[in-house]
Amino acid sequence: MLNISEIFYSLQGESSFAGKLCVFIRFAGCNLRCKYCDTKYSYKSDLLLTIPKIIEKIEQYQPTKLVEITGGEPLLQDEVYPLFEKLTNQNYEILLETNGSVNLEKVPNYVTKIVDIKCPESGESNSFLIKNLDFINLKKDELKFVISNVSDYHFAKEFIQKNNLIKHKIIFSPVSNKIDFKKLAELIIKDKLPVRLQIQLHKIIWGDEKGV
Ligand code: SF4
């Protein structure tokens, strides 16, 4: 049984898949407590679902074949691995949003990982498992820095330089109402930083609504 917070259908709001129709499976439970967390409701849930039941639920959104597994932190539940297998066997393209603190070694190559590297303003900046950089697929996986202020920007920039991540796909995602998008854009341009500025599409469309 998997402990699930919610399953919903929407447009992908982040990553290079932004704007695409996607089915979201939000796992319950997280080992971190980021200050800006907008899914605190997912920390606990009474909803327990078997893998066949999850598949049945997401099939109602056919013909969409893009599914994102998110949380919470999905990798805290071991049954996520047979779920990956079942989804790929049914020809789903799988995105995994993970907070970077859990070992990625066992995540299969067919899964596109979107991996957070927490900045200081999250309150969880020591959580990233540096060994996870060994398991990033340069062609498809994405590293994401959520930026709350200029100090976070400098932290992210230094992290990229120190770990030589220039060839990686990197997203800078500003926390709305915390840092001016224009300011962040100007910093990226000034530093010629090879990252993608990603303003959360679902926040622009739906604000803080749940399940979108
Ligand atoms: S890792 Fe994600 S779900 Fe967990 S506390 Fe941080 S923002 Fe919230």
C-alpha cells in the first residue's frame, strides 16, 4: 500500500515540461520542513492505495501519458519502485520530484528526476546528499534551486561553480512574493549563468489553490 496525499490532473507547472498536461500523484510524508513549503497538507494522509488502484485512478485521464510522482518526498516509500515499473510498462512517461536528501541510486534510468538542492532560506540547506550528483543523467534530469532572496542566488551560483555543474540542466525557481523576478533575471544575465529561470506556471494561473 502506498500512502498518498492526492491524485490530480493539471498542467505541469515546473521543469522543462512546464505547460504540458500531466497526472500528479502526490505521496504523503516528508522528512524535511522547508520554510516556504506550500504542500504542508501532504505531511500526513489517511489515504492508502494499492498500485492497481493508483493505475485505475490515473487511467481516467487518458490519453495523457505524462505522470509526475511528487510529494512530500516520494522516495521515502519503498513501494514507489514497483510503481515506477508498472507505469513504464504501461507506457507512461514518468517525472519524479524529489527533495535531494534521499539516495537516488535505485531510481531507474527511464524516470526523469527533478532534484531539489535546498538553499539556505529554506531552512534545510544541509539536506542535499552530495553523492546524488553521481546519479544525475545529464541528458534528461534537472537540478532545481528554489530561490527566496539574493543570498540564495549566490549560494546556488557558488554550488554550481564548486561542483562544476555547468553541463547540467539547472532550474532557478523564485519563491513568489519573496524575490522580485526581474531582480533574479538581472542577476542571471549579469553573471551569464547557464540556468533556466522558471516561474511556477501553476502559481501564476491558480495562485495558492490546492490540487492544481
Ligand atoms: S521537501 Fe518539499 S514537501 Fe518537503 S517540506 Fe520541503 S517543500 Fe515541503
